[in-house]
Amino acid sequence: MKKILIIGATSSIAESVARLYAKQGDEIYLLARNQGRLDKIVNDLRVRGAADVHSAVFDVCDFDAHVSILDDVFDRLGEVDVVLLAHGTLPDQSLCENSAESALSEIKVNALSSVSLLTHLANKMEYVGKGTIAVITSVAGDRGRKSNYVYGAAKAMLSAFLEGMRHRLFSKGVVVLDIRPGFVDTPMTKDFAKGVLWAKPEKVAEGIVRAISTKKSVVYLPFFWAGIMGVVRNLPRFIFLRTSL
Amino acid sequence: MRLSGWGRYPYIDSHAEYPLCDGDVQKLVELAGEQSLIGRGLGRSYGDSALAHTTLHSLYLDHFRFFDKKIGLLRCSSGTTLASILELIIPEGWFLSVTPGTKFVTVGGAVASDVHGKNHHLDGCFSEFVESIKLATPNGVVECSRNQNASLFYATCGGMGLTGLILEVEIRLKRVPSSFIDATTIKTKNLEETVEILEENHSSTYSVAWIDCLTTGSGLGRSLVMLGEHTKEGGLVVGKKAKLSVPFDMPDFFLNGLTMQAFNSAYYHRMTKVRSHAIVHYEPYFYPLDGILNWNRLYGAGGFLQYQFVIPKEAGIEGLSAILSRLSASKKGSFLAVLKMFGTENCNHLSFPLGGYTLALDLKLSREVLSLLDELDEIVVAYGGRVYLAKDARMSKEVFRKSYPRWEKFSELRRQWGAHKHFNSTQSQRLGL
Ligand SMILES: Cc1cc2nc3c(=O)[nH]c(=O)nc-3n(C[C@H](O)[C@H](O)[C@H](O)COP(=O)(O)OP(=O)(O)OC[C@H]3O[C@@H](n4cnc5c(N)ncnc54)[C@H](O)[C@@H]3O)c2cc1C
Ligand SMILES: NC(=O)c1ccc[n+]([C@@H]2O[C@H](COP(=O)([O-])OP(=O)(O)OC[C@H]3O[C@@H](n4cnc5c(N)ncnc54)[C@H](OP(=O)(O)O)[C@@H]3O)[C@@H](O)[C@H]2O)c1
């Protein structure tokens, strides 16, 4: 039985991941900001076979609560095998272009909150000397694009942060996983028209659980996004600037 | 977004909402104002029953509430699919008490259409095993069952989403010794023999007949009658996920009269013996088409209609022959034609089944087919039968009112709960509900 902590646990992708661990009979601790939805998920995971499920209401932007909430989690679970950070928001890009305040607030939810959480988590996991820290970033972090560079910048910051943390924890037995999904059909993207590139959260969740169990460092989900982003990253700038990406 | 039912006719522009919790539903109802709302599950109903100005998708309302493994009682949110319920309950030795011919439907959809399975003749509809429902009506969220808000319960089961959005459902499951079925297939020569074999095997848990409805004359109604019993053999194995998919619309000529005739004959002649036995997994037995995702695309971009009617037992062979002959003559044929025996009618206001025989067939959409079905409606109504709302995209208000005599009671109840102002589908508007 593994012990799993999920932050942003009401995320559709995170919930699909939790269901897979529940089915394996693992013990799960959920943090999210909506009590009602959290309660439903706790119940559901118990029915699906989780050994035990705990939860607490938590807003990732409440920085003052970070230390105490993580202390509670580790007190309860003891050694944690997997931590998954899944919270995130999709900014209104044009709003951010006209309001530095909005841009900063998006950076706060999508990057700074995780920087704080990961700093505490890294120390706790380093102490234990095993386990995996997995963070959902995005393919959007691979290159800033006019359609959503505030989001992209936050995710890129996280990816660089994770790269360094991985380097630091490598010799300490802690694996750091950077998960970069492409388009996923979730509440976050409900207003987008869906096409062939879109994946279901259940599918992405399978990829996440697989990447965690095989101790991967960086994973694109579904796999073909590695190729797509390879092309996007390597587009010569004079061409890139003329695209509508 | 452009939205249709499984038959891909009609399409309408609809605004899709995905409530994340019960509270969201209440807010959406308040926000909707005069615009019509309707619940939507997996869109496996064929016609326009899950279409409206705004569709409330139950996709994210998919949580198990509890599962009592000792007594086989399960409660879950309405968007939970039968597929995921099976995955949970099979390993514990339980099965769905009633299941339609696809596992890709939601519990909410199964209640709203009060679906039936191959065991209707003995066990009745899905609602027979529903203990309780949590429903969001415009007048508030209420729990309803046979003991509590009973009239709302009888209206909601089979009520096509027109009493409000179903939030949670509690169902009783069926104990099974394994996940396999002892299946017997009997080849019959004509309609009389088909009906006779179905009646002779009334005590068989599951029964259904696949009719070759393109054969005329003395072979009219020749069939493969399929019977089934749960068996002890094989253990408790959950099915595999569907692999095959039809990604594109098939060209129109794919399902013309000739190819269909070839299909139906091949199916029939594949059976060399009159009677054969096999132990089969529940997946191919109950869900033969689920292995091919999006098979509705086989009918091309133009869409298709499924016509399912029931006629009372008294009308029997005479009524079925009249309709089958009319169909054969039209050469408009069918990819699937399924004949089943129904047990007695329940007391829900709009549930479809009544004691007798039901036939379901697919027809590629065309103007001639639409007028053919109007003609068939007349015959069905004349024999005292009715047409299934979960499959319907075209029935007239007059035919509906004649064949669903409790519609007035249903309308009255809708008014009582404030549902008539908010919950309306393209279908309910057409039917004058
Ligand atoms: C291959 C195939 C085989 C089938 N076999 C059978 C069969 O053997 N027997 C049978 O009876 N039917 C059968 N059906 C029909 C199917 O079972 C019904 O149409 C069922 O209602 C579809 O469920 P859904 O979740 O897809 O609902 P949808 O098609 O999305 O909706 C159907 C109706 O339910 C309502 N509804 C859905 N969710 C809710 C909710 N949460 N609250 C309130 N109302 C709601 C909608 O408003 C609509 O009126 C079959 C369909 C297919 C495609
Ligand atoms: N969907 C995609 O296409 C896609 C693509 C690439 C990467 N991602 C990333 O995948 C992750 C999961 O997203 P998703 O697709 O599953 O969408 P989602 O279902 O909308 O999940 C996002 C989650 O973040 C939570 N959240 C937002 N702000 C928070 C805060 N201040 N405190 C606590 N929780 C907060 C939300 O909680 P509430 O429900 O309470 O608001 C929600 O549960 C995100 O990091 C997202 O950036 C998604």
C-alpha cells in the first residue's frame, strides 16, 4: 500500500489519478478548496477501494497555511510515497495583457504557490529519503506564445524549478517528475472546441501513474506532444513570429 | 455547440453546461430564466430527448456514494456510467438487475428512459430496482422514492428528464455466480415459430430474437432466438475496453438495401445447427455493439432513426406481421431488428413497456422513411401499442397523446414542481408536453 498526497484534488486530472490509486488500495490525502466536492470525492475513493482517505480544505494561495497543512499531512501519513501537485487556472490572456494585477495573480496561483509548497515538500521528502514529487506543468511552458504566455511563463518557471530540484534530490533518493499534458478535456477547457489532439483526463491519468511508477523525470502526455513541442521549440524565430500559435 | 442524439438526427445548436456539484445545478436553473434546460448523460438516446437550448451534462457528476457489498445496494451520482458500475460490482459478485444493450449510458439516463433489458418479461424495467432518487427540481432538491414524494418518483422514472435533473440514484443489484452467461441460440423459420419459441421459454432469464426483417413471404420473421442464464462457470471477470472505433462517416452506399440484405442473411446462415450452446462473457452477450465505438457513424453523415414500438400481447403475431410486411415491402430495411417479449406495464407515467412484443429497427434517414414511420405509427396505435421515447425523433403530438394516456397526469405533476417552465427538450416541445 502506497501513501499518496494530492494537492488541487478536485482537478479532473487529479481525480482520475486518485481513482487509479484507490483501485490499487492505497491511502490518499486530498487537499482542495471546495469542501462539498472534496467530501464527494473522499466518499467515492473509499467505495473504489482506497485503504483510507483523508482531506482538508486548502487554498494554495493561502501561503501562511502551507507549513501547518503539510505538517498535518505528514503527521497523518508518516512516510509519503507520492505527492501530486495538480492545481492550476487557465488565465484570460487578453485580460492579463491589460492588467498587470491579473497577470501577477495568475503567476501566483500557477507558479508561486507551487514554489512555496515544493520548498517545504522537498525538505520533508529529502528527510524521508524516498518517494516521488510529481507536478502537472504543461506543454505551454515549452515556449512562450501570444495566445497564452502568462500561463506558459508560470509553467516554464515551474519546469525550471523542478529541473533544479530534481538535480538536488537525485542523490537523496527522491524522484522529481515534471508532467506536461497537451490538450485535456476538463472543466478548465470546457469552452474550447475539441478536436483530434484532445485527450480524456482518464487517459492522461494512466500516463501519470505509469510515469510515477517507472520513475520518469519529464513526461509529455499523451506521448505525441513530445514530438509536437519538439517542432514548436525548434521553429526558427523568423517563422515562429509569423504563426498564430 | 452542435449537438444530436445517437442517431445524429436532428442536430441543434445548444449551449453545454457541465455542473461540478449539486449547487451548480441550482444556480444554472436560476440563471436559465425562460430558456429551456434538459439533462444529458452520454447521449445514447437516439432522437431529440436530450436536446434543448441548454444541456446540463452529468459528466462530472460521477461519484459513488456507497456500495453495500453484503446486500447489493449501490448509490451513485447520476453521471456514473453502467460501465464503471460493472467494473466496481462484478469482482464482488454483483450484476445490474436490468441493463440495456449498451453499457455506455449513465444511471441518470437509465432512470429517465426507464430502460429495459433482455429480462423485462420476468423482471421489468430499470426503475423496479431503483430505491430512491435525489432530484433537482426548480422548486428545490428533493429525495423521492415509493414512500417519499411518490408521485414525483413515478414521474421521474421514465420521465425523460422533464421533472428536473437527477442528481443521485440508489439501485439494488443482482447476485451472480460468475460474469459469464450460458447462451442458447435457436434458429427459427418464420414469425410464428419465433414467437412460439419466445413464449415457450418464458422462464428463461434473458431472451431476445434477432429478426431478419428483409425476408418476405413464408420466411417472414425468421430469426435467431437467443436465450441466456447466468452460469457458475468462468469466474468474475470484468470486460475489456472497447478498441475498434469508426472515426469517419461511412459513405452513403454502405447501408443500402443490398448490403443490408447480405448482412442479415450472413448472420442468419452463419448458424448451421438449429440449436447451439455457448458460454460467453457478459460483454459480448449484453453489449455486442460496444466493441465498436461510434458505430452510429456506419450510417453516414445523414443520420438514422431507430424505431422501437410495442404492441400488446393480444395483437400478437397478427400485429407484428402487419408491420413487418409493410417494412419488407418498403425495402428500407434495417441493420438490426430485435424482437423482445415484455412483461407487465409498471405505473410510471411515461414508461414505454407494456405486456406484449417490442420490435426495434434502424432505418437510414430519408423523407420516405419518415412517412413510412408515420404509417407504422398508425398501425401501432390501432393495435393499442406505443413508440419508445428514448429512440424517438419524429413522433407526432397526436400519436403520443393517444398512446401515452397518462401524459396529462405527467404534465400536471411537472407544473406542480415548476419543471414545465424550465425543463423542456426538443422532444417534449414537439410532443406538446
Ligand atoms: C447500442 C444501444 C443499445 C441500446 N439498448 C437499449 C435497450 O436494450 N433497452 C433500452 O431501454 N434502451 C436501450 N438503448 C437506449 C438507451 O439505453 C437510453 O436512451 C438511455 O436513456 C441513454 O442514456 P444516456 O446516459 O446516454 O442518456 P441521454 O441519451 O443523454 O439522455 C436520455 C434521456 O435521459 C435524460 N437524462 C439523462 N441524464 C439525466 C439526468 N441526470 N437527469 C435527468 N434526466 C436525464 C435526458 O434528458 C433524456 O431525456 C440503447 C441505446 C444504444 C445506443
Ligand atoms: N486541461 C488541460 O488542457 C491542461 C493542459 C495542460 C496542463 N494542465 C494542468 O493540469 C492541472 C489540472 O487541471 P485540469 O485540467 O484537471 O483542470 P481542472 O479540473 O479545472 O482543475 C484545476 C484545479 O485547480 C484548482 N485550483 C485552482 N486554484 C486553486 C487554489 N487557489 N487553491 C486550490 N486549488 C485551486 C481548482 O479548484 P476549484 O475547482 O476549487 O476551482 C481545480 O480543482 C492544472 O495544473 C493545469 O494547469 C491542464
